[in-house]
Amino acid sequence: METCRNLKIPAALERSRSGKGAHIWIFFSAPVLASKARKLGSYLLTKTMSRHHQLGMEQI
């Protein structure tokens, strides 16, 4: 979420029922090719992992 906030990308957090995991949802205002959405997700994850080498619920 921090990376999305820093880049001003609106995102929604969904925690799992167990509380041990989560998903971050990004909604687009117009249709987007799946390949572009995956590239965005990969970029966000890479950028996040460069600051946090392990992700846990405390980083969300």
C-alpha cells in the first residue's frame, strides 16, 4: 500500500479471513490489457521489495 500511495495509485486492501495474508486491488477507469496490468503489478512488487526484502502484514 505504501508504494501505491507514494505513486498516487488508488488501491484497496483485502485481508484474508485467516488474517495471515492480503491482496491489493487496483481498479482501472477504462479497460486495460491484462499484460499491462501484470506489468504494473510486477513493477509495484519489485519497487516494494527493493525497500522491504520480506513482506508481512506489518508492511501493509
